[in-house]
Amino acid sequence: MKKIILSLAFIAVLISCQDKTKEKLNEAKDAVTEEVKETIDSAKLKAKAKLDSAKVKAEAKVDSVKIKSAEKMEAAAKKLKESVKK
């Protein structure tokens, strides 16, 4: 009889500890989930900033090429006019 009561008491202690452990595990899981979400958001912001920077650089290069090609077209047009006048 004594062994049965002690066994039941031991099982009760284990069950109560399991509830606390489950709560701690849930808290840890929530903390990790939040940290992962923050990391993902941070990575998204960094990637967006880099993409925006690359886009600006690409647009600047395109504008530069447009200006250079316009200048060359003007020079070619001037040469053509001069050759027609002669």
C-alpha cells in the first residue's frame, strides 16, 4: 500500500513538472519564432535597400549612356551636314 501511494505521489510530481516544462517550451518556441521573424524582416529591409541602390546605379548608368549617345548623334549629324555642304 505504501509503495502504491508513493508511486502515485511520484507520478503526480512528474505530471505537474511536465506542465511547467510545456509552458517553458512554449515560451521558448514563441521567443525563437519572434526572433526569426525579426531576422527575416531585417534581411528583407537590407535586401530592399541593396536593390534600390542597384536600381539607382543602373538608372544613372543608363542616363549616362543616353547622354553619350546623344552627343555622338549630334556630332555625327554635324559631320553629315558639313559633308552635304561641301
